[in-house]
Amino acid sequence: MSDAVEEAEARAVEPVGAKQRDAFISYSQSKNAPLAKQLQRGLERLAVSRFRPMRMSVFRDVTSLPANHDLWQSIQRELARSRYFILLASPEAAASPWVAREVDYWLRERDTEHLLIAVASGEIVWDDRAGDFDWRKTTSLPRNLAGHFTAAPLWVDLREIGERSHHSMRYPPFRAAVATLASPLHGRPKEELEHDDFRQLRFVKRLSWSGVALLVALLVLAVYGFFDASRQREAALSQARTSASQALAARSGQLLGTSPNQAAQYALYAEETRSTPESRRALAQAVTAAPYARRRLRADADSVTDMQGASRPAATDVALSGDGTTAAYRSVFDDDRAVRLYDVPSARQSRVVRAEGTPRALSRDGRVLAMEVYLNRVQLWDTRSDRLLSTMATGHTENLPHVGHGLHALALSPDGRWVAASHYTPEGEAFAVVWRASDGREITRVPVSDARVGLGFSADGSRLTLVDQDRREVREFRTDSARWEAARSLPGMPGSTAEALRYSEVLLFDGARKALTRTSERAEVWDLEQRRRIAVRSLGPYEDMTVADDKGIFLLGGQDGTVRLYDAALRPGTTLGRLTRPASTIAMSADGTQVVVASYGGELNLFTTGVRRGQQVAFDEKDFTFGDLTPDGRMAVHRSEGRTEFWDPATGRRLGVIPYANLSVNLEDTAYTLSGDKRYVGMQSVEGFEDEGRFDVWDLRTGRRTDCGTAVGGSSFSPIRRPGLSFLPGDRYVVGEWNGAVELLDTRTCTRSTVTEDSGRFALSGDRRTLVLLNDDGVDTWRWDGDHAFARAARTTLPSEARPVDMSVDHEGRQAAFSDRESHVYVVRLDSGERVRATGYLPDKTDAVAFSRDGRLLFQGFMTESTRGVRVLDAGSGDQLDIWTTDPPTGSVQPNEGMQVVPGPADDILTLGPDHKVVRRTVGVGAWHDLLCGLVSQPLPARERDRYLKDLDVEDPCR
């Protein structure tokens, strides 16, 4: 036997007694060990009561051999004690030298009448003519059996059992095979053994079930009492969680106007405690209250001492790269006094630069950081390797009368190759200095009237502009020739004031062609090329101000903590947010889209000047009109004379163009659908006032019409404007509402088949597997079988007073929403037929509806005489959660231009309003949760937690 020596020597058992064994199993240890083990157990337990000891003794070497240095002697002793020899035949057993020795011994000392064969694998063929096994075909028996049988022996076939690994006595074929082998061992017929085994099994089952029944009865009595108490406790706990959630949501609503961040915190805890319509309303309103907030990276310090001085009061300093990707932060409230760098797109800290001083500027790509170092020195650092590149000194670092002032104006060229700064000397004079960044060498130095001058580089770094307020002049330095050009006067420019330096500053922008001069309450904008004032405004008390270099958008941090945008004419615009304490420093990217703000308490916030819940999709600056979005939100269609373009809202890129456009069609006569691979588009249109139209499939890669097209017509009248049309999963079939019925078009064979003769309009779920058909009799639900057909799944009705004008199905096909002419919305559960009607404010006119991806929220476009917008509804209860008006306000709008709302990619919806722009809005409970957690990463204060959540196990929602 293969490896038999090792396995036998590895086991130690009790010494074998003198009792005779009933059988000896010979087998291949490497191949048939599991089957031999189960065969041994079956022979020993067959027809034996489960409560009595085994009557049969079967030898199997692994379990029965004692620890003995002479293995063969032990095997011989067991063979001599056994009444029967059972050969578990297989090709491996036939090749085993140990099996051959055991067979030799048995044939020599005993007879073939007590040799039983069970075939585990291989073949056994008897040759009647030769009176022996056919050894050319027999593969399972050792050759030393040749010539020992005079007639074909009876063997038990276990091959199917071995292949399927059904080695249990509960498997009838295996039990029958064991009974066949056990029959001569017991000296009883096989049928009698099986009958006794069944009888014992039935007795054990009856006894077991009787015991189980008794235990179950006792258990039911105990469990009933336990669960009755648990049910009452759970009911009380559920009510407590609901009440706590509603109280937290109410508190969130109270804080919306004064503290949007705190309102978000309470809304998050309300949703975490128990998801209710009130908690979802709190989330929606919190998102509305802080639409521009992106992420709070550092919280405000618990206690702040008065660190404001006359010149540089900023306890916290920030800088932002021109491309808006990298932010630098340093604060006295930070335990680690080094400079922290943040990756703005991911809103995560990227690295720490172990540099002393104040971060003043970053190159446009964020690679070079300019630090102001005590006294009057500038250091340049590589932000990727944390390596000091060069150090530049003004030459006046001792006995400074304005030592606290430090370097006033500091500018770093966008490419990081040049540095300029203004400073005071010990004698009280002021200079502007230019250094070359590569080696820190001073290139030029010019006297100025006051250090409070303006310095700025052009976009390519070839020109430095200096604005001297007191001298009322502007000068330019050419970096290629290292020469200053002649000064030009700026008549009427106000001079610097005697107030604190932080309020007297000149900011250059627009490639250093424009400048903003400011005091504590007034600002002026100057065109330096035309040398004239172009805007002036009284600003009121504020702390800091900055400008977007490319756009001329100004940002002001008020003393009340507000952060507000101003346009190029200094007109106040959007308020981005409010800080706990006033802003100490603010910075903005060159294009004005990214903003970083730091407070006197060390707080660091990211803002975006684009509304977080609504970001315009560019589409190459093209305009769209109501209805140009397909109902599934997968395409925006732009028609012009002789061509139709198709755009992807997920990427803003063009999918393709076809040389056809029917400019006379309207929403009732046209429909489009995009294949899943975005290669083909199906288009249905009706020419003018004709009764019939065409449906064609176009290849977007070639812009050509495919061979599969068909005439369509006879569509039923329906108040819903857009006819149904959609590719199905796999892109082979298109389903359409044609010829007064719902039909399938096979695009491979260009043949049509009818889904249902019922007429009406339909909509598909987001996964394109559920079709909801609305007709005069009610609402039918059909499910796609994934192959080639729809099957009717459910039917329900709408209230008799409902007059639907738009319908939508959620992504998974569980519910449908219908908006009617009276601006009501009905949400129908498709399987159960349950329906709810939305409540709340009813605008003058509403139509388009769309579900969020998770199906928990519903969005409905509306229009009034003066504005357009979207109202947010709870799909489960019908409660109105919020109203979103178009941002910015639409002002004067056309009377028939509504607000189209369709599902968008991922967790988004798409809206198309009278401004003719497609806006992508992130929606859904999960998406809002992630957005608000970026604002309030800290948990609820312990006192407030005890007030609302005492004795309730509620985890931090932003953990």
C-alpha cells in the first residue's frame, strides 16, 4: 500500500486482542482511503441498534494496526484472524505491492470463497471462454488473482458512488452495496439486513422526534415569555429612536439660518438615529443651506487668545496654487508647527513640510512653496520632495524699526522662477527686490514710497508689475532683459493710509494688468493699461480680501465670519459660508473655482464657487431646450440645420453626430434611445403633421443609418408628451410604442413582435428590465426575461381624478411616479399596488419627475411666472422635503419653458431649465450624507448627545 508504512508507524493504538475479526479490507491508501473508511463504518453499523455496541469487527490498516516495528508481521496476524477478505479494487490497488502481498497471503493460506470484491474504479471483465478474467481489459485487479477463480465471481460496483463521493449510509445505492458485502459476514440475506437497518433507523427517528417535541414545547413556553418582553422593549426603544430623530431634525431646522454646519451635524445624527421623512428633510435642507461648502479640513480651536497685532495679526496662514490643486496651511493652534500641504481635489492632507515661517505663495502647479522666514528672508521649498531649493534675504535683517511688519508684498511667478517682495530698512526706507529663484541671487532693487505696494507677475512670468500708491505710478520689470521700464502715472489713485497694514494693500490680477487697492472699508479697481479707475465700493468691516487672477472675482472674509464673493465691478454676490471666527487669511485659485479659508482659531475650510448640489455640464458651451434630455438621462440631443449631435451627460463629451435633423418635430413626435455600449442611437420622428413616421438605428461611429429601420404610426393618444422608446439589455432589441401597441424590434433581423396590444405610453426602469405601461384602464408592469420577451408581472390603477402628464420608474423597477395636471404626484409600489400622494406646496405647473438612484427621493420640476426649480419629495411618505429654485435666479423667463428633470449618471439627477444649460445635481440620502460629513467630521458634543440620545446606542454618523 502506498505510504502505508509511514501512516501505520505514525499511529499508536491499544494492543490487539485474540478476538477474531469478521473482515479485512485491502485497498489503495493513496486513492481509496475515504471510501474504505466509510465502507468499514457501514459494515460495522449496519442493522445494529444505535444504543448497543458494534457486533462486527472489520480491519482497516490505518485505524487498527498497533505500533510495531514489523509492519508485515502485524498485517499477517490480522489476515490470519479475519474470516473474510474484502478487496477494494481500483487501478491504484492493482499496482500496489502491499495489496499484492495481502492477496498472495490470502490465496496461499485461505480460499477464494471468502474473498469479496468491491470495485471502486477501473474495469473488471470476465472471459467465459478462458475461465478467467480478461487481463487485457481488466485494470482494477492485481495479476496474482489470475487462475484462482473457476467461475465469474460476484462483485459489488461502487464506481458511481466513488465518483459522486456519496459515502453516506443515507444514500440508498451505498447502503445496498454495504448490505451486499455484509450478507455473507452476517450469514443472513441482504433483504433481511436492510429491513433490520430501516427498523432501527425508524426507531431512532421516532425516539429523537419525541425528545425534540418535548424540548420544543418547553422551549416555546420559555421563548414566548422572553420575546413578549423583548417585543415590548423593542417597541419602546423604536418609539424612543423615532422621537429622538424627529427632535434632532427639528433642531437642525432651527440652526439653518445661523449655523449651517451645526444644522448639518444635527441632520446627520437624526438620519443615523432613525431614517424618517423628518430626518431626510433635514438632510435636504442642510445641503441647501451650505451649497458651496466642500470640506472642513481643520476644526476651530477650543480657546483662542487675542493674537491680533497692528501689522500681521494672522494666527493662521494659507496659500493656494493657481491651478487649485494644492493648499498650504500653518497655524499657531496646530501642535505640529510645520506647514501642512493638502490635495484639494481629494480634500486630504498630502504631506508635511518641516519649514519655519509663514506660507505666502505657491507656484501655479503647486510644486514650489514660498515661505517668509524671520527676519526678512524668503525660502523656496519643493513640495513634492520637502527639499529646500534656495534662500533669499533682503540684506536688512537687524535693527528694523518695523520688525513686526516683515515682508509686505510678496509675489511668486506662476512658473516658480522669480520672486519679488517689498520691505523696510532700519532707516525706515522701503524697497522692492526681485530674486532669481534657481540660485537665490538678487537681480534688482528699487526704492518705493512705502512697503505697501502692489507686486504681480504676468501669466508667463516674463513681466513683473509694481504699483506704488503714494507715488501714483506703475512700473514694469522685464525678466528676460532684467530692466525696468519707465514709470507711468496713475492720476487719482488714493495713497496708502496710516491704518494697520492688513487693511492697506494692493492686489494685482488679470496677468498684472489690473489692480485692486483697498483699505479697511473701501476698495477700488484700476485698469493699469488704460490708467483709469473702473470700479469703487464701500465694503464695510472685513478682515481679508483676495482675487482670482484669471477671472477678476474677489473674495472677502467679513468680521462676522462670512466668506462672500464680489464680481469684477465689486458688486456683492454669493455668500459661500460662515466660519466660527473671522477669516485670518483667504486664498483662491486663478480661475476662481476653488477657495481655502483659515480663521483666527485655526479653522481651515475648502469652498467651491460652483454650487455643490448643481454643477453645469459644459457640452462645449452648447445650449439645449426643454425636452433635449432623453427620459433615461443618458443623452442630451442638440439639433441644428441638417445635423443632430448626441452628447454624454456623464462625461460632457460628444457621442457622435448624424447628418439628419427634423427641426419641425416636438416632444409628442420624437424620441431617442442610446445602446448600452453607446455605439448606436435609435431615433423616432414624425415629419410635420403626418400620421406616420420612421424609426431608424444610426451608427454613431460612422454617422450612417443602418439597414434596420421601419415605418411607425397609429400611435395612441396619451397626455404624456414623450413616446416610449428604449434599447433593452444586450442591445439586440428595441422596445417602442408603435402602431397603437407596444412592440419589440429585433435589430439583427429587423423584425417586429408585439408585447401587448394595449395602447398607451410607457417608461422603463433605470436597469431597463421593468416596463410600466400607462393606459386608460390602469398601470401594467412587465418584466424582461433577459432573453427575448416581456412577461406581465402586476397590474394596478391610479385614482380616477389623476390626469398624468409625466411618469418615471426607479432604477430597480420597484415603484413608479406619475405627475398630473393638477401638480400632484402619485407614487405607486408596482408589486403591491400601494400608492401615496405627495403633499406640500403645489407650484403653478409641474410635470417632469425623476427618482434618486436609491429610490428614496423623488424630484419634480416646476415653474411659476417668475422662476423655475425642483421640489424634493420623500418617495416613501410623499412628504415635501425642500424646494430648490434655479441658482442663480432665472429672472425673466419664457412662459412655456419648464424645468426638465431626468435621472443622471451615478447618484445624480439632471435638470434643464430656461437658461438652456444642463445641470448635474448630486442627490440621494447616501450622497448627502457624504457631502455633509465633509463639513462636520467631529461628533456631537457630549452635552447635546445626552440631551437627545441618552440611553440610545447611536454611533457617530461620520465615523
